[in-house]
Amino acid sequence: MLRLSFLLLALQLPAPAEVAFELPAPIKDQSTLLPLPADILDGPFQLDLRLTLHRLEATAASVKFGEQLNFGFDSRSQTLFVEGPAIGKTTSLAPIANHLQAGKPFAFTATRNAANHLTLSINGKPVYQTDRLRGPVGTIALRPHRNKIDLLAAHLSGSITLLKNGLTLRRSTVPILTDGEPHPLLTLHLVLDHPRTLTTARIALQGKPDLLSLQLRAPDGTLLAVYDMRYNSSRDLQEHIDIGLSRSTDRGQTWSAPENLTAALKNPAWFLFAPAPGNGITLSDGTLVLPTQGRDETGLPFSNLTWSRDHGKTWTVSSPARSGTTECAVAQLSDGSLLLNMRDNRNRTDKSATNGRALSLTRDLGNTWAFHPADHSALPEPTCMASMISHALPDSRHALLFSNPRNKNSRSDLTIQPSLDDGKTWPAAHHLLLDSETGYGYSSLVMIDDHTVGILYESSQADMTFQMIPLAVLLK
């Protein structure tokens, strides 16, 4: 299904003493990102919105202040929240029910004064304050995120610049789901200096594939998807979480009773020890290797490996590959060594050229470690889980496949990135962008067969999305 979203905005001519944007007419049932046609500069500004959220469940609709700050309505924890590079990690605020109801209009106000003090309010009551949103902000946008928003009124004034009149096109890369809902691919923004009526639009689509005849299909075979079922919120343990399992067919696996390995593997002094979300692998000699993570006796996080040479009867915990790292993925390289690819907490604040995944090598199952040549340089991240697998190609080449939100500032731009030189380089020519919008960003790669890659990921359109990609598309 192809959906073209049109946003028709008219700029009211400002008074000589003030630059301002005023929404000329309400915009109803908005389900895609809705930017206001103005950029916030360095200095004070005042934003007044009147909004309606169609629902409060299964959504995390938000107001975005450029790429620096995101203020949202989190249905999972039923609280307001803020996140973004300007303030650091996601912070939960007051309960949503204290301030608004689904389907009922409410006022949202954002004010930054000359001292860079920002106050966010709902219906006149302050809900968040900070002095860390400094300098130019960029465009303010409403993000429905699996919801619909009515923008009933909008006024933005202060240190801003209005976008010029004209037509701009924004192309979104998002998964197309078979859920009966439209999924936007193109958004046209038409900015005018006074209200007009759009009566005709002519759009020419060139090239392949034919966007009007896209379809999804799956091959025979059993695929298992294992995931968290988080009932109360998106928070990690300790929370109300079950393990969910979905299968693509009705064939296969019974399971033995679970065995608790905590006492045998976890150092009693450690705060935490657990498997990482990444896939376990089997080496050519039958050794089972799991990526694992923990927090030591001081609470400092680390990443390492846990391995077994007797089909899982007994396990050995390796030394840490790196401190300050958490969720990780492991793959075997062409020379038999193991590459551990790690989420690094330093990337929460490091948005420079050294932002990137922590990469370490071991040739002795994690007894000793060395830095990989692409450590903290080739794979940017916003601090998020990622997936990595290896695959032997028919022409004797060895491929690494990596997926994560390829963005330093937000969990957007979820991309599959191949490497054909054991991870030294990840050429942009082989990158495949799956979702340009912001989601939770976790992913899991698998080879469905020798020619097809599968990926299960948290997308901007659904909590779980599965796609299949011919390997030839990635390595073209």
C-alpha cells in the first residue's frame, strides 16, 4: 500500500516586531511525523499547541524539539517522559492520567527564556523544567508513533525563522505491514504565505519496484521468534515480563525443563550476570558460545562470553572484554577468532568521531582480548542493542552482517550493514536502511537459507516487525 501524506500549511504574515507561526486551520487524524514550518534559533521562544491524542494505549506519541529533546506520552509505563542528547537517558515523569485523557483536547506549552530555562506545561501546569536545551533547536515536530493526533491550534514565536514558501518532499523508509493500516512512504510539505485550496496534485513515480504492487510472502520452514512480553512498561528487570515465542509454522521443538545456572556461573559479588540479547553461535568444533553481560562488585557493567564444549552440560565464563559496556553480539571471523560487538555506555555522551560500537577480538574463548581495528570508529550508535551474524558465501568470501539504529542521537535509521573484511570496513554502498523513523531499535538477524537474511526488529510502525532480504541485495 502506498500512502502519500500531504501537509498544507499557510504562514500568517507576522507583525513587523515579531516573527511567528500561526496554524491557519486544524489538522485532524495525523498519523505521520508533522513538523512545523519554522526553525528555532538560539534564544527565547514560546510554543503553544492545542492537541488531541486519539488513544493512550500502545503508543508513545511525542513532541520533538529537533534531535535534541523528545517529550512524550508513554503508554507502556503510563507516564510522561523526556529523552534525547540534551538531557541524557530517558526519564519518566508524572502519570499521564494526571494531565490528559484520550480523545479530549489539552494545551501543551513550551517556553525558553533568555537564561535558557525551558518549561514544559500541560493545561498550564509545569511538568518538566531544564536549562540543558541550549542553542539552536531546529524544527519542532509532532510524532504520533502508532497513534493519531489532532493539531487544533499552534502558535510559535520568538527567536525563530520561518521556512520559505514552496514544496518540499520528505521520503520515509518504514516497514510495510499487513495490518490494514496505511504506512507513509512520501510526505509532501507545501508552505504558502496565505491560505489556498489544493485541488490537483500530479505525482510521477519512476523506476522499480512498482510501489503499488508490493507484497509479502514467506518460504516454507520453521522460524522461531523469542522476545520479552512486557505488561506494565518498557522498563527492564525487575518488571512484569514473560518470555514470548512465535513460530512461522506448526512443526518442531518440545523443550526440556529449564535449568537455573545462576549459582554455577555468577560470581556472588557481582550485581548482575545474564545472557546478552545477541544470538548464541556454534563453532566448527561444536563449541557453544553465548554473548553475556554483567555488573561487577562495584556495579560497573562489562561484556564477555560464556562457552561450553560438552553440548551445554557445563559452562565457562570468560574474562570481561571491556568495562562500561553491556549488551553484545558475537560472531566467528574467517581466521577462527571471535569478534565481540558491544553496546558502550560512553556513547551516551560521546557524539564525536569516536562514537561507535566497542569491538574486541579473542583467539582463546575470552581468556585474553585485543582491540579490533574498527573499535569506536565504524559503527555509530545512540547506545542501543544491536545484532551481528557471520555467513560463508558460495564464492569463499566471509560476510559479517550487523544491524542497529545507525544514528548517534536517536534510535532511528535502523540499518543492516555488511562487511566483507572481518569487520574492518562496513561500506556505505552495502547499507540497507529498513526504518528511518524512531522506534525502540532492538533487532535480531538470522540466515533463513544460504541466500536470504531475516531480521526481527522493533520498528516505528510496530513493536515487532519481520523482514526478509535477499543476500544479493545487501552485497550488490
